[in-house]
Amino acid sequence: MASSNKTPTINDVARAAGVSKKTVSRVINRSALLKQDTRKKVEAVIAELGYVPNPQARALALRRNFLLGLLHDNPNAQTVLNFQEGVLDAIRDTEFALVVRPVDRHSPKMLEDIRHFLEQQRLYGVLILPPISENDELAALCREMGCGYVRMGSAPLDDEEHIVASNDREMVESAVDYLVESGHRRIGIIKGPEGFRSALERSEGFMAAMRKHGLAVPAELVAQGTYRFESGLDAAGQLLDREQRPTAIFCSNDEMAAGALHAARQRKVSVPADLSIIGFDDSPIAAHIWPPLTTVGWPIREMAKAAALKLVAPADERAQDYIFPARLVQRQSVAPPPDKF
């Protein structure tokens, strides 16, 4: 037992617990290569002695800093913020910290720049947001450099250890089912930006549901967006200025849905009396605008927490999940279509 006036060391913990120094190190680093009773015994000794691991020494031994990197090139700031909050939930009260790194997916130097970032920061692991999470070369770079990584996607992109994914396609089908059940037949879509797997999954889910119900999707009911508010405003304006406008619009994210709501108000089209709108994400804006937006809730914060735990605590039960089902959140932006349509 260490004396009361001496700072306990890892050797003191190993001696008191009757295990090797390496075993203590594995407990500290949350290794999955330990029996549960051994882990509990060592943790009890750590608590009794008041041993505090030295993060600098651990970083030197591991040749890694206790930093997680968040790589993104995402136009939706709320998505990035929600993901950050989930990661912080996972690493709170640990020695880990988060470094956020925006990148340019269109740059021919993107992989080179990320390689330099990983070498410079000596990251413990990286969390990769869409659309760059869909880049297999980036995942290969992380493996080459021995850097742990987890990718976030709208569909499984990797093995369970390296992915957190949602069921976007299936849930958009459910959203369209809800519109059809409400009486809508002329339904438009504002698609997400090209190059995003999420945009593809949501568009495919929309088209599959329309085919299932025997409903046509002519070109005049399809508009292109960028996941930004302004693009929703412009795209919805195009749809609403048609000679036969839609009675409902599915928007591939909430920011564009908010833009669609503004476009309707500019044209004195009442939501939901004259036009129903559904978004995707269930971001704060969905509940704060009027009328509150019916949307598909993407559990971004839960996905982010699980992603971080896959890196810092892979044995944790919460790190085992990799599919996070979305859900339809019904609010006040959907109603039966007006009789005149």
C-alpha cells in the first residue's frame, strides 16, 4: 500500500492488485482483452489508492495523443454540431479531447492534407462524417497509418467496428406512406446534393414508395437542393410556381424544409391547409418553426456517442451498436390535401 504522502504509481497498483503492470495498463486503456473480474479488481485498487494515470506518459507509450479527430465537409452546420455533442457525451470525464477538422472533398489534395493532419496530431482515432465517410480511400489511409476510425453513413459502409449507420431509405418510404395515407397523390421532392450517399438513399426511398403506391413522379415534381436553407427556398419556389403544384413536398433535410415553408408563405400558400411538408433530421429548427415540422428523426447524437465509444471503449456495451433506426416525428406540417386538388 502506498503511503499517504506519496503519489501512487502504476507499479503500486500492480503490486496491490497482484497483477502485472501491463494488465493495469490494459485496464486504464479499456482494453477488451481482460476478464471482467480482473478489470473490477484493478479498478477497485485504483480507486482505493487514488491513482491518477499520467496522460502524457500514456500518450508517449502509445505514440498517440488522447485526441479524437472529427473530419467533415458537411454543409449542414447543425449536423456537425449534433455529432460533436454526441462525441463529447462519450468522452466526458475522460482524458480524451476532440479536434474538429473541416476538409474540402473537392480538393485533389484532400487525402494528402488529411495524412499530414493525422501525422501532426498523432490522433487516437478519427470520426468521419458524410459525405467524405463514403470515401474508401480515406478509410484505407487510416488503416495504413494505424489510426482508428469510425465512419457515419446513411447505409452500412464498413464492418461493424468502423461504422454507425441509419436506415434513411426505409424511413423516407414511411414518410411517403404517411403522406399517401393522408390523401396526397401529387407529391414533390427536393433532393439533397449530388455526391452524398444520404441524398441518394433518401431519393431512392422516395421513388420506391411512390412506385409502391402506383404514383408517378414527373420531372416537374423533382427539384434539386444542396441541404441549405436557400436551396430549399429556391427549389420549393420552382415546384410551387408550376401550373399544377404539388399538394405535398418531401424535403431531404430540415433546413431545406424550412426554406420550403418560407417559399409557401411568400406565395400565400398555407401550410398545412394548402401544402404539406416533411423534412429529415429532426434538427432544432424543425420544432421551432411554425407550423412545427413533421420530419424523420435521425439519431445523430446517439450515433456519435456510439462512434466515439467504438474508439475509446470498444468493450463498452453501447459501442456494439452500429445501426440506429430513424423514426417519423409527426407534428403539424401535414394535413389532408385541399379539395380543389
